[in-house]
Amino acid sequence: MSDEIKKKILIGLVIGCLISVFVIFKSTLSKDILETNTDNIQMLCGNPKCGYAFELSEKEYAQAGRNQSQNGMPIINASTFQCPKCKLQTANTAIKCKKCSNVFMLNSHDSVDYDKCSKCGTKNSQ
Ligand SMILES: [Zn+2]
Ligand SMILES: [Zn+2]
């Protein structure tokens, strides 16, 4: 094997290494993006005796919505979901406060402070 060929093989190896590092880096990067895109949907039970806070993945959320429209009953409020704790159709989409982790429902009556935490008053809009 001549030195010229050895050199070429070495260069090929280095390039190969660089490509594989780049591919690994890229795949971890896109995985991160993917994970942030599949954020769970925060839910809160509106039953005053329950008030259970839970999360649904986007898939579960879509599934729950589908089940609801297929039960043959007229949908009174399509935005409510069944609470896994008290089994009532009182759960609604909610927000988890980024500051104190308090889970609260959007205040639909207030167009300015609709996303204000009911506990610490932090505005949670992105
Ligand atoms: Zn409940
Ligand atoms: Zn808060």
C-alpha cells in the first residue's frame, strides 16, 4: 500500500467520522424539536368537589374528543372532557402557571388577563 492510498483512506475516515457526528448531532437536535412539539395538554376538572389536574398527550386529547362525538348523545359542550378521577364530563383545557405550577382555567370573561394565574397573578401567554 502506497503512502498516497493510505492518506486517501485516512481522509476518507476523517470525513466519515465528521458525517456520522453531524448525523448524530442532527438526529438529537430534531428529537428535541419533536419533543417540544408534543407537549402535553394541561387539563383541569371543573367539578368543585374534585378539581383534579392532569395532562393529556395530543394523541389522547384527539382520542378523547373522538370518543365524545361517537357516543350517539348530543354534545352539550364539546370542549369538556371526562375527568379520570371523578368520571364526570367536567374536565377542561387549562394552563399550568410557569412560575408557581398552579393549574387554572382560562378566564374567558377577561380578554386582557385571561391567562393570569389565579394564585400568583403571573401572565402565562407565550
Ligand atoms: Zn374530577
Ligand atoms: Zn402562578
